[in-house]
Amino acid sequence: MELFNFSKKESRLYMSFMYVTFVSLLVGGLMGLLQTLVRSGKYTLPFNIDYYTILTTHGVVLGLVLTTFFIIGFQFSLMGKTVGISDKQIMWGWVSFWVMLVGTVLAAWMILTGEASVLYTFYTPLRAHPIFYIGLALVIIGSWIAAIVNFRQLYVWKKAHKGEKSPLLAFMVTINMVMWVVASLGVAYSVVVLILPWSLGYVATVNVLLTRTLFWYFGHPLVYFWLLPAYMAWYAIIPKIIGGKLFSDSLARLSFILLLMFSIPVGFHHQLTEPGIDPTWKFIQVVLTFMVVIPTLMTAFSIFATFETTGRNKGYKSLFGWFRHLPWKDVRFLAPFIGMVAFIPGGAGGIINASHQVNALVHNTIWVTGHFHLTIATTVILTYFGIAYWLIPHLTGRRLTPKLNKLGIIQTIIWTVGMTIMSTSMHIQGLLGGPRRSNFSEYAGGDQVATWISYQISQAVGGTILFVGIVLMVYIFIQLAFFAPRGYEEYPVAEEDMDAEKTPKILENWYLWIGITIALILFAYTIPMIDIIKHSPPGSIPFDWPIGRS
Ligand code: HAS
């Protein structure tokens, strides 16, 4: 397999995305810490800062900015490594970076000045300053530019390698970006055509249900947009780190195709309690949601099989000998591995959420917050950290020293302990009916509020431990970017076995898979969308509805 070396110009581009990622980690993490402290009832925010301002900053900066910048930077590096990048493509890579950064700065400015306390889901009728929506639109446009560059990179490679199958990682990046573009069309339409004119005062009303539905048309693939880069590492990078080979190129491609097909037509599982959507269509989307479990379990099987075959090939014979000899002291393996383990309860929680009637028990409780702190904030983020340990030194021409590796292991343990305490307590409080996204700690309440607050105190303990983990991670990043000894750090890409089965050509038939994806979306959304547009009352939310929560 041909792998390209990075030029200085390329490395600079990829690193720029990483700087934004780690600045976001610090800012967003600090907001998370403040939130848990405020909710514990033991601390009040200084300078009259509104709870919803920090909650919005936390969600937007970590959920939208950190993830998008990391993913696009990492994916650019994967494409550069496997199919190469031209100077013109690098130039467009910079355009995408700057457009996204300007958008981020505009949105952040509005949030921090209290003009956009609308949370990361920016549900109407909460209304933000128009500049916030313009900022969001720019972030999406910037990401589309990156997608077009990635598509072009693969196209150019394919032209030069007629009849060859594309490199697995380039194929995976393309799937993720196709999913992102198809999904973000919905939220872009909602922001630009429905919400922005309303926020500017050009139209008097906004269709609340339509904007929420368009958000969730985008929102579920958004969580898979976060997850797929972690899967890329699990399938095609971790095997190399543990000294093995790719388990199955075909299985990996098939699971990505299934994730593309079943990630989008499922947004209603976030709206199961919402009136105005026919229950039949909710049921259909619940069924489609459960289909997503199939490629997920294929992934679990494939990873386990990689671990076992690698160990057996190394000669470890007993039932679990191969497991004991995994490279536990290598943080490039340990951090993503703990991410995988966290996905077992995280995924189980997702299945509970998706189970239609059971959703009524947990919806809008802090259980959901516990669920996504296991999935995105543990499974995905620990895998991103695992990637950063080799990607950053590879880009800066430095080395992950044994000392930094050890610090990374300590960081992983701190994260695991902090998140276990915080997320478990969120799950339990949710089952006791504790609401999410609200700060009631200053109100005197009955026994129930007192019980909730006792759980919120343990969340503050977990949150504080996590913040220590964030500071340590940022320290490691700074070391890897500027101070670690110069040298060469490997960019680990797993190879196929010599005698691996040939990958069927049909797995690269883009027309077929994108066609089925679009057909499924049309099936799941056309009739309910017509219903929503026809029947939900426009005019109910006037323009002079106040900005933000106040
Ligand atoms: Fe979710 C809400 C359903 C996965 C993120 N989710 C959210 C929200 C976020 C989020 C951010 O149906 C909140 C949105 C908001 O603000 O309102 N979710 C699911 C389902 C899955 C799922 C069915 N979610 C994710 C992932 C996320 C994420 C991934 C981020 C990255 N989620 C929901 C629903 C709601 C929801 C409802 C709305 C709730 C409400 O009422 O508002 C599935 O994809 C999960 C499938 C996963 C599995 C686990 C497989 C395990 C693997 C690990 C293998 C481990 C190995 C190591 C090999 C079935 C692959 C083993 C080693 C050993 C030693 C054991």
C-alpha cells in the first residue's frame, strides 16, 4: 500500500485544525466545570453570568466546534496520507479552515455577549442574534468546502489508479463527508431560509416544529459524523498499533455503507414526545434506528476478532492469553480501548432511548446527558485523544516520549474515573426524574429537589476530576506540538493480510449506496414533512419573542 509523506505545507494545514480543537477543549471544558459547580448549589456565577450562556458555550464549543475541527483536520490528514493532496487542494483546505474559523468566532462572540443563549440545538422559539446564525452557516459552508476537496482528492487518485479499489481510509472519509453534506443540507435550509429571516425581523413568524424536525434530520447523523472518525481508527489504525492486520476490508466498508444509509432517516427518535408528528412515522423511524445497531455490532465483532487473531498470531494460546498481552502500556491503544468499553453502556443507553415508549421515561431528563457523556465525551473523545498522541508529533516532527506516554495513561485514567462518577450519577438522577438543561439549585424545593441536588454534587466531583484531565491533555498537546524532542513518530495505517479475500467491486458503487440513502430519506421524511408544513400553525411565534431565554 502506497502511503504519502506530508510536506511542511500540508502539516501546517492539518495542525491548524488541531490548534482550534485543543483551544476549544480548554474553553468548553471550563464551561462544563462551571456548570457542574453551579448545579451543585454550592457556587454562584460571578458578574451575573447567565447559566444558559455557559451551557450554550459548553455545548457549541465542544459539541460543534471541537468535533468539526478535529474531524476535518484528521480526515484531511487521512486523505493526504492515502491518496495525496495537490497544492491547489491545500489552498482550498485553507479556505475551508478560515471560513469555518470566521463562522466560529462570530457565533462565539454572540454567545459570550449573551445574545445567543439558545443552547447547541438552537431550537426555536429561542431566538439568537442574526450574527449567531450567520456564524453557524459559515461553519457549515466551510465544512462543505472541505468535503468537496476530499471528494476531489479521491476522484484524482481513482483516475490515476484505474480499476484499483480505493484505500480503505479514503473510502471511509468519503462516506463520512457524504453523510455530513446530505445531513447538513437540512440544518442549512432551516438556518438560512427559516430562522435567519425571522431573527432579522424580515418575517413575523417561524414554524417551530419544522425547524426542530430539520434540526434532528441533521442531529442524528451529526452524532455519527462524530463517531465515524473513531471507527476509522478502530478499524484501520488500532490493528497496526497492536501489531496486527486489518480484519476484513469488505466488512469495514459494508459497515460504513450501512451507517450512511441508516444514520439519516431516524431523526424522529429525538422527537418521540413531540406532538404534530404522526406516531406511525415515529414508529417507522424507530425501526430504522434499530437497523443502526447492525453495523455497530459488526464493528464490535470485527474489533474483537482483530484483537484475538493478532494475539494468536503472536503465539498466545490460552483462552484469554491474547487479551492479556494487548499493549496496555501504550496510550495510543489504551485511550481508544477505554472508549470502546464505554460504548457498551453508552450504546445500551441509546437503545433504551430509542425504544419508543421507554423514551417517555428518560426524555428531557439528565439521563440523556449521561448517555451522551458516555458516547461522545468518552467513546469518541478518548479515541480522538488516542489519535492525537501520534498525529500531533507526526505533524510537528517530534516524538511521543515514554514520559508523555505515561502522562497520557494518567490522563486516560483520570478521564475514566471522572466520567464514570459524573455519567453514572446523571443516569441515576435521570431515572429519578431530574430534568436536563435546568438549574434549579437556587430554588428551595421538596425532598425530590434535595435528592436531585445530592446527585448534582457528585456530578460536580466528577466534573472537577474531568477538568483536571482536560488541563493535563492540553499540557500534553502543547508538549507534543512545541517541546517534545525532534524525531519521527509513525502514522499507523494497518495493512490487509496477503491472503485476504478480494473486496467486491459493488462496495464502491457510489451511485447505488447514495441512491438507496436518498430513497430511504424520502421514504422516512416526505409524508411527515408535508404534514408538518400543512398542519403546524405558522404565526404562533411572533418575531418579538425575546432573544435567548430571558
Ligand atoms: Fe444517542 C440522544 C439513541 C448512539 C449522542 N445521543 C443523544 C444526544 C446525543 C447523542 C448528543 O433514540 C442528545 C441530543 C440532545 O441534545 O437532545 N444513540 C441512540 C442510539 C445509538 C446512539 C440507538 N448517541 C449515540 C452516539 C452518540 C450519541 C454514538 C455520539 C457520538 N440518542 C438516542 C436517542 C436519543 C439520543 C433516542 C434521544 C433521547 C431523548 O429522548 O432526547 C446507537 O447508535 C448505539 C449503538 C451502539 C451499540 C454499542 C456497540 C458497542 C461497541 C463497542 C465494542 C467494544 C469492544 C471492546 C470491542 C449497540 C461497538 C470490548 C472489550 C471488553 C473488555 C468488553
